[in-house]
Amino acid sequence: MIYKYTFLVTLTIGFLVACSNDNSAGQSSTANTLIETEPTMNNTLTDNPFLRPSTLDFQFPQFDLISPEHYIPAFEQGMAEQLSEIEAITSQPEAPTFADTLIPLELSGQLLNRVSTVFYSMTSAHTNEELNAIQVEIAPLLSAHNDQINLNEALFSRIDKLYQSRNALGLDPESLRLLEETHKAFVRAGAQLDDKDKERLRAINTELAELSTRYNQNVLNEVNAVAMVIDERAELAGLSDAEIQAAADEANARDLPGKYVIPLLNTSGQPSLTKLENRELRQRIYETSLSRGNRGGEYDNREILSRTVRLRDERAELLGFDSHADYILQNQTAQSIEAVNQSLAELIPPAVANAIREAADLQAMIDAENGDFELAAWDWAYYAEKVRQERYQFDENQLRLYFEVNNVMQNGLFYAAGKIYGLSFQERFDLPVYQEDVRVFEVFEEDGSTLAFFIMDLYARSSKRGGAWMNAYVGQSNLLEQQPVVANHLNIPEPPPGEPTLMTFDEVTTMFHEFGHALHGMFSNVTYPSFSGTSVPRDFVEFPSQVNEMWASWPEVLANYAVHYETGEPLPSDLLQRVLDSQLFNQGFATTEYLAASLTDLTLHQLPADQIPSADEIMQFEADALINAGFDLTAVPPRYRLSYFSHIMGGYSAGYYSYIWSEVLDADTVEWFKENGGMLRQNGQHFRDTLLSKGGSVEAMNLFRNFRGREPNVEPLLIRRGLN
């Protein structure tokens, strides 16, 4: 389970902002003055690489020319240009037409899109104090800018007139959908509110943008601040020599010679807990991980989150919804809180029961070793690995020897894409990158034509937020005559110089997952930028990427990439079979920790205003919500606690359920591939033609029906998760 980096598609439709803020806006008199004033032309602006489309292939970003001082002038110029473009639409005296209103709206904001995509990509992938300061400054200005468009009465009047006569316009299906979705987006943004409510909405949106920026910066700062410092090498028993050396190198980088530092990832569990023999150290790591953002100090997120939830609730009420969850769910395939609540309620009991059975197995292992203690959260990963070794006769370290990162990528990821979709990949060394170990590949179709550029950013670093995600630097659009430039970002620990990067199987699966998002972006074949690539409902967007995980363990693919990094010997067939047999192992834990996080997110965002917890109450609310829902299992905390749950401060608020919702479609799709012969070229083409290439140009569930030929079936998911 990973956090996919997503675009914030503002309700201006044509303007894509690569960030994890709310799809919200706001305005102040100061912001108005700044946005509406043409920036002074100076050397910084005239030499600014954002002012024109990149001259590189496919408008690949000119990372080598971009400096921090370019961002604010480009943002200012971009906002001013888009407002001028909107003014040109609204000042037309003639009755609106699709061609003079919707098309120029789609074309507007291209400079702003260029700077936004790069800037928000960098604040996630390779940030620094200067970029953080710019983000704090620019977030409320962008929010105000969005509102100037979303709440523009003259613009909405033209859109509304077209919408009311839409069936008489003779539009093709994609154009009709663009008109309907644009109208819906403006209404959801508050276009029909009166002036008083619009003014309040602007203020709410501005504050939400500021809060989201502070929260996400706190998450990254807190992860770096609480990295575990270990004094003695002996405490690290269980880690490999390479991992211990990496911890020593991290300590040296932090000016702590002679010590060892284990950085934390932004999940409750931490990878080192699988191996560390020292129980006291495991406990210290786990408790520190759970304390992030709720332990006091400058990076505490409780007040920010409480205030955010209150503002979201107020905004929902202004827009005519009972709660923020109602507001969000209206625009998803689930469509109602009741549907998602029922789905979670049905999944929670079998998941928890499965986890309880697994806990009993782990406790039996502890007792067999004469451990005089009860299983705790910091013990789970360590003893789960022991039980897995005993049951399936292999361990993670043994497996890692067969998962060298370049081999996994070239002979696994790219091999599967070649077999299924006819793609081939060639590394490009002539295109600029923002960090030295970032790699770029040109992606070719079966006929030899170039489809896209693919950027792979593999390694964790202190300037990079946790998790894994995909984003598009250039989105495909026939209207704009653009082909895609997409990127995947992982957080694989970088080994010491000269050492190979050996991956866990979870990291391999994550690589395949994120590449599924990349394929969704690369295969896009739509007219309008609003529908490009992954511009689909949140509870549908994870579906294609989860399908791509299938190939990580598909025998033909696994046999092709799982070779010993030193000898080249293939993964032994008996070990391969044990790996495949172990796929249901620990699924109770994995499902329970995920559902716990989904439950706290959804419950928090459907509370009535008088029940929204204060900063001091919010962690107790989390504990109570879990117990009330049946998660009375302290050894399995939520995958993310509310104080470091970055998803819900971005595009996944009231939407973290999306992964399991999408997995119903994913598991059913895997069954389709199996029923139709598996890894066949025609199967991949069918999936591409009926679903992956369509982006958001067709209603999401219709895409699934067009692919599958029927409604989804939940049974394959229940079998996969061991919940049947």
C-alpha cells in the first residue's frame, strides 16, 4: 500500500497543480492585488525557463536551467496570464459556444501549469528550506487565484448556458462529458453561492491551503527530527553489514561520527523492525514512530488537523452537503458514505479475526523461544518474519539476493510491459535531471515510434517525502498536441557506495504498482487535458496500478528478473514456489492496519460540527473510533495515525478507502487475465484500448464494464485477502 502522488486538478479544469493540497481555494485583498498586477520584467523573469515551453523533446522539463528564484515570478506571471485568458472568454458579447468558451478554458493556464508541476514535484521529491518557504508563500495565492476563476459569475454563466442546452449542441461524447464535468466542478466549487457565502468560501479555502502546506512540511520535518540515533553497533544485531554501514553513513552525514542513524519512513511500521533482535530498540523505534506529530513541539500536527476538519465541514455545509465525506463521495464511484461504510463494516470483522489468528501464531513462536512477554506492535514484524521462515523455509534476506534493483526494473518491470503492451525502453543520458541518481527512459511503441518519457527516482533521501508516487510533468492531450512525461518516485534505502541495491519483495511490488500508474499516464489518448491519464475518481485511480502488481509475482516475469545478483543463477524453483505460496501470509495484519487507517479517515470526516475533536482530543478520538469499529487489537495500529496521515491532507481525505475499493476491480481483472490466457499481447491491448487509454473521458465504472463485460465481482478480492 503506497501513497500515490497526485495532481490537484483545480476546478478551472485547464489548470493542473502538482500538489497534495485540498482541491480548494481562497482569496484576500492582498492576493488580488498581487495576482492581477503584471510582474515587473527583470532578468529573473526574462531568463526564466518556465516562460516558454521547454525546447527539449516532449517539453521535458529543463531541470538544469531552473533555480528557486524562477518560481515566484513564473507563478505570478502564470496567474496573471490565465486571468487575462479568462477575461478574454467572458468579455465576448456573443452567446457562448463550446468553441469559444470550453476550448479556451481548456487551453488556459499553460505557463501556470508548467511551473506548478515542476515546483510541487520538487517540494515532494527534492525539497529544501528555500522551496519550503516559497510553498508557504504561494499556497494561499494559488488558492485565491483558483477562486477568482471558480467563482467568476460571467464565466459560470457562459458554462451554465451551454450546459442547459447541451443535448442540442451536437457534441461528440468526450466534448459532452467535458461540458458536464466542467459544470459540475464549478458548482462543487461554489459558483452558485451568493456573494456572502462566496466570500466565506474564499477565506476557508485560503486557510485550508495554508494548513495543508504546514501539515505536510511538519510530516517531513518530524521524520527527519526523530530519526533513531544508536550508540553501539551491538544494538543493531540482525541487520546486515551493508545496512549497518548505511546507518553509520547516515550518522556521519548528520555530523554524528561513531554513531548509527536509522531514518524513519512515513508509516507506523518501520522496515528495520523485521530484523532487529534488540526488543528494547524495536520498542523505541515503534513508539517514536507512533508519536510523530502528536508529541508536542514545533512539528505537532494535532491543532492543524483539527482546524482543517472543522473548515472542511463548514465548507461542505456551505455547498449543501451534510459532511466533508458526503462532499467527497459524491464525486467518486462509491457515491455515498453508506456504500463505503457498509463495505468497511463487512471487511473489518474477517480481517480482524484473521489478524487475531496470526497474532496467536506469533505468540506461540515467542513462547517457544521462552520469551516472557506478550506480543506487542513492535514485535509483530520481527516474529512474523520468523514464522514465515519456519512455515515457508525462506527469509527476506535470502530473497533480496535475487532482487537487484536494475535487474528488477529492466528484466521485470520493462519485460512485463514489453510482453503485455509491446513497449520497449531505452535509457537517455542527454536529458537533465534534478538529482544525480534520477534516471530517464524513452518509451517506444511496438512500431518503433516514441510513446513517452519515463523518469525513475528510486532512492530515499532527507529531501524527499515518504511513500511512493507517480506524477506527470507533461500530460497527454491531443488538443495541446502533447505526449506524456511521467515519473515514478520510490523510497528504497540507498546502499553504501559500491554496494548493490537489493530490494525486498514489498519494494518490488511497490515498483510494479507505481509503474501501473505510469502506464495509465503514458497510454492516455484523449483530446482534453482535463481527462488526461490518471484524471479519474480517487477510488478508481488505484485500480490500474494494483492490476500491474500482478506481474511482479507472475511466474514467467518473476523467473525472468529473479536472478542472484552475483552469480546470475535463477531463483530456485522450489524457493520460487514457496514465495508464491506465501502470498496469503500476514494478510490479516496488512488488511487490518489498512482498514484501521481508512476507518479513522472516513469517521473523522463525517462527524457533525459539534463532535469534531479539538487538538487535545484528536488522538483519543482515533483510539475510540477504532475500538467502536471492532479494532480492539493493540498489536496492529493503523498504518498511518492521524498526526502523520499525509494522504488525508491531500487528495485522499475521506478517500483512503479507495485502495480496497479499487482492489475489488483489480482482483476481478486479474481473474480475467487468468481466464483469457494470462500474459498475452492481445490481452494487454484489450486492457489498454478499453480502459487505460481513456483517462477520465468516459465514466469510470463504464470503463470497467467495457473492459470486463459485466459488473465487478467481489469474490476474487475475498480469496486474495484470505477473507472468504
